Amino acid sequence: MEGQLNQKERSIISNWVTQLKPERTLEVGTWKGGGSTLHIIKALEANRQGHLWGIEASQGIYESMVANIRSAGDELVARFTPVFGFSQKVIPDLIKDMSKDAVFGFVFLDGGDNPMEQIEEFQLIRDYVPVGGVIMGHDAKLRKGKWLVPYVRAHDNWECVLHDVSEEGLFEARKVREQPSEESRKNAASVLSSLRRQPTELIGRWLPTPVIKVIMRFIPRKLLLRITQGRK
């Protein structure tokens, strides 16, 4: 089964799920299911409790993922609910449907390359993670996660670790208090504002999409990956 993340990253994720024994887990960005998705489900099955909701926004990838997970066995399928759509819409809908039961002990963020997406996902889900719960993000050293890491670290109610176990990097944040202090909340907002004012990000937000697409056609692939994903 096709999947992303290396063995160390998969092991870190599995170990947290095994340790936390969460009743509900959430993943944004399943890809084809063989990486984090399958390993979270296997850890839940090993715990003999828990369920994963996996969000995927690409239609073709979503269909491949669903087919792959179905082939993994009935006991694993029973612990998984695939959800198609964009996280900014899906997460509020899930929370609304679950009502008072909307508590996620473990969350894994690995969606699109726009760094603001992980910020928005964190903001949507942070109040529904209990003290002791964990939010993790992939591509923490690349463009996707380069805002989430300093933003979450600026909050004093999260204990953070950056696992340097791959080119992409795996970010871990464990909730240690229900809410941050007002001072750290303001500091985090200031950090995010500064990150959003970086020249390349401003250009990306202000230039019309057709213009950006034309420019991208003339940029060498290696440089394009550096700009869009932060890869060296």
C-alpha cells in the first residue's frame, strides 16, 4: 500500500497513539493511506479502542485511499471514517456533528503546501484537544509547516518538539494547559503577523493566480520546489 513518511516518523506517530489511547483521532491529508493513516489505524486496533477520521481534498487520491484502506481488513476499516473535502470546511462540520463528544486526543496535520492551512487547522482544532493530547504536523522544516512551528511554540500551553528525522521534519505539540496566557496569545499573533509579511508570501497573496501560473512556467523545477515547498 502506497504511503508517505519514513519508518522513524511512522514509529513516532504510532507510539503516541499507543501511549495516549485516544477515543477519537483526526488526520488532515491522508494521501493514499499507506503511511500515517494506516499506522494510526493499526495503533488504534492494537489499543482495542479508538477511531480515526481522515480528511482528504483530492478526489483521485481520496478514492485510492478508500480502496487501499478497505483492502487492509475489516477490523481496520471499522476504526476509520474517510472524509472528502477541504479541512477548513470539514473540521467545523465534524465538530458540529459530534457536539459535546468532539474531543480529539491525537491530531496529525499533513495537508496542502500553503503554510496558512496548518495554522487554520490548528486554530480550528486546538480547543477540542484535551490537556495531554497531541497535535503533530508533517513537513515542519519545509514551507508547509514553517509557520506552524514558531506559532505554536509562542503559546505557553503547548510543549513542542521538532523531530529532525527526515528532510521534511515532524513537529509535535503536547497540550499542557487548557488555555495560553494572554501575553503568549498576543506574542503568537505577533509571530504569525511577521511570518505573513515575508516578501515571497506577500507576492503569492497579492499577485493574480493567472500571473503566478505564467511566472511558474519559466522557473527551473529545482528553484520552483524551493519556493513552493521549501525544499533544498
